[in-house]
Amino acid sequence: MTHTDGRRPIVVGVDPDPQKRMALAWAADEADRHGLPLLLVHAQGVPTPGYRPQGGHPSWESWKDELHAAGDATLKEAVAFVEARNPRLEASALLAEGQPAYVLAEQARGAAQVVVGSWHLSAARERFGSAAVALPLVAHADCPVVVVPEPEHTTQEPPYYVVGVDGSPHSAAAVDFAFEEASLRGAVVRALYVWRPPLLGAYDEYAALQECRRMLSEIVAGRGAARPEVELHHEVVKGHPVQVLTEAAEHALGLVVGTRGLGGFSGMVLGSVSQGVLFHARCPVVAVPHRHAE
């Protein structure tokens, strides 16, 4: 939903739990920083197996009315929260029917960013909780998706962003996003090319690392020249990409990755590294699609 003045809003998914407000706070601050409107979206899906409405066994219509009233109350509380936090913010709300991931993916079509929350549970429960929204949303959204963890993580001074680079167009779009955000926040960019030695076969490690350094320098050079106000650190690190990136970003403002890199198979819509950092990172993760940069 693009505004009449051409501004694309930041869209945030609103959790019904009033204790889970980190994503809402992040989105409100980001919209205020960019001078963009904020659209708060609450999606009503099918009732959960344990759902028991008041009054026994109401009709389908009364069940929908009850759910609608609860959704309205959730959105009113959320709007009051962001208006108190950022009084100048232009905020609106949308109550929609459908699965949250697909409702938010539809709203992403005209959005600058989509922001959702995540809380780390056991691996099994996470797949049916916040990740059930984040993973399909990241895979299909047309704009950057920000996954903000609960509870709030601790950041480090000076503030910094970590961005994963692998030479693909997806990681180039991620680097562009990292530089833009770092410029707005007065933060440092730490660009990492993570090289993982092959499990089988002979290889020339020195030559491989030199090629990684060449690609990394090539992809960050132009961006650094265009944003001289942003302090840049870049390095090639040997190891598992998910482990290296999540550890490097433990106290970062955010970890920025492409939605799929060179390591993905042609039929995959979401790369294994993108999925891995969504499960393991303790800071906000920003997944940037290649088409965002086009």
C-alpha cells in the first residue's frame, strides 16, 4: 500500500501478546528514522486446536465476531504503544483474515520493509511458532524482511551492522541495505565473506581465500566510496557461515543477509544460511531480496 505522496510504509506484524513488543518498537523507530508511515497488521487465522470460545459452542458468525473484537483490541493497544513511543509517527492499522505469513507477504508488495517478531523456543516448537511466519514471509516477500527477537538483545559501542557477502546478487543487495542503515544510524559496517572448506576433494586453500578476498573487496569498494561517512571493516573468515555470522553479530544492531546466495540450489526460494541465521541469531535479522535492489 503506497501512500498518495509516494512513500512506501513500513509494515509490522502485531502479536496478540502485549508483552511481545520488540518488533513493534523496532518498526516504529525505523519508520520515524526514515520519515515513513507505519502500517500495523494483525492477521486472524483459523482457530487453534485448543481454542474454546466463551459460552460453549457458538455459531461460526459469533466466533468470527469474537475473534474480530479481540483483533481490534490488539490493534488499538498496539497503535497506542507506537504513538506514545513516537508521537510524530503516522500510524494506521489493518485487521485481516488469513494466515499471518501470507497476509504480510501481500502487504509487502508496496512496503519499504516488513517487520515481524521472533522468540527462540525449542527447535520443534519454533517451527510452529514465530518461524512459521518468518520463514515463508522471507521466502516470498518483495521487500526486506526484518525479524526482531524477543527479548531485547544488548548492543555494543560503537554500534555496528554485520552483513554476509558471498559474491551473489542477493548479497550485493544486502550490502546496499547495510550501508544505508549504517549511514542513518552512524554505525559501522562489518562485511564478512565466510569461506567453508569443501568436505571432499583436494583444494588450494590459499588460492580459494585469495579469490574470496578479491570478490569481497570488489563488492564493498564502490559502496564504501559512495558512503564515505560509514566506517567499513571487511574480512574473509573460514568456518560455517551460520555460526560465524551469528557469533559476529551477537551485539550488533542487525545482521543483514540475502535471501539466497551462491550456496543455494536452483529450486530453493530461501537459502540455508538465511534460514540458519533466522533460527540462531540473537539480534534483528534483515533478509534482503535481490529484486529489492533492481
